Amino acid sequence: MSPESPHKPRGRPPKAAPAPSAAPSADAPQRYRAPALDKGLDILELLSTQPQGLTRAQIVQNMARSPNEIYRMLERLVARQYVTRSVGGDRYALSLKLFAMAHAHPPLNRLLNQALPVMEDFARRAEQSCYLGVYDRGHVLIAAQADSPGGWHFSVRRGARVGLLDTASGHVLLAFADPDTRQRMLAEQTALCGEVPTTRANLDAMLASIRAQAYVERASAQSFGVVDMACPILGSDNAALAVLSCHFTRRLDRPNDPDVAAVRACLQQAARALSFEPGPHGTAVAGLTQGAAANV
């Protein structure tokens, strides 16, 4: 056999490089559907609102799907330990797997690791409970809490969602967001039970006042006799990574406990300890690592 010509390589010619894909169109969410995944997520979201769980028949009724497809999906969720089945086998509820996954998320985990000692120090000095809130899908998620060392305290459950438009925490997160982020947050916001609506003009005026003051202190819109306080935990761009809040309650039998002004000062100090430079008043502060702030 004669040697092959170096100018005529054997085999198929190389394929042309694929053309760059076009940007996703407006109907992309419908084009790229995954029905099985949607069913599983629908079940998880439904069970997240039912602390006592639901029977399979109740899940079928709520989701308006066939019993057979719900049964198969529930079996997979139970097998993967996202859902638990009661001993009698007739009731399904969320497991703690999603909770564990959320708190294993590195940015949130780093934030909580650094915030909890500061929060516990605040609770000890102020004799009040405090809470760390982060923005999550149109609401404020209570990611951590530190209870007052006394036997009596006002408590908000960790993992609870509170309103974005009628709480001190929500107003602080909105006030210290850049305009584009604020617009997105407002677009995602959905009212919770009891939330009092407000006009955009009133909201904008309130947020401007909060930015100028760098904290919130006012009578609670949810509980009589409670003073809500909230301070931003700021990133290097002076936007809020999270919010530190306290629902101040005065003990009639302990007149020597720190008053409102003293508690507010403690809360501001704690928020500054977790913030980047510059702080609310240009104070040089150091708290979260740069990696944590970039990803929260």
C-alpha cells in the first residue's frame, strides 16, 4: 500500500463548531419544563405549610393530580428522606433534611457561625432576645435567634417568615438594598396573614428615613407594648447582608434592666461588629469574611 498523502487525512471531516445558543426567550420556563420535578417540588412546598402532615388523599386533593402519580412521587421522596411517613403509613410530613441542607449552605453557615456569639453577648448585656433575619423569596427569614438569659422573653421561632412590608426587619433590608435589588424584592413580595398594606410613596419616604437614621426603633405593628428595633448588617458595598432585630419588652418587676436607649446602643454595636467597612456612620468595622459576604 502506498503511503497516504499528508494533504488528504483519512476519516470524517471535523464537525463545525455549534452556533452559540440564543438567549433564553420569554417562554423559556414553559419550554424547559420537567413535570416529574415539578410534582416533587409541589409536594414539598405543600407539606412545608402543614406542620401535622397530610394523608395521601389530602395531598391528591390539594394538588388536583391522579392518586397513582402522587403515590409514586411520595414513595421516591420517602426513599430519599425528604418526606417521612407516619408509623401507620397514612400521613406524610417533611423530614429535617431540607432544614439540614439549608444550614449546611456555606455562606449562611459562615454568617451564623460569626453572628451567634455576638447575638448571645447582646442578649446577655441587654437582657433581651435578638434575631438575625435574611431576605428570602419575598419575605424575611429568621435564620438565628439568641434568647434573653432571663426566664421571660419575647420569642420569634427560628425558621419563621415575617413580612417584608410591615416589619422593622423587612424595612431595614429594603432600605439598605441597591435600587435594582429593592425593585426585585418588592416584585417577589407576597403578603402574609395580617399584613397591613401601604402605598409606594409612604414606603419610599419611610425607607429614606431609615437610611438616614441607619436603624429602626418604633412601636411594633404586630404586638401591643413591644418596641421593634432593627439594624443592618452591612457588606462592603454598604448594602444589607442581613438584619439584626430585637423586640424590646419592659419588665415591670425589674426596673433596673437596660432601658430602650441602652438596648438600642447594644444592638447597634452588635450589628457594627458583624458589618464591613464602612458601617452606618462610616465607622471602620470588621466582621464577616469577604468570601461570606460575597455569597450571602
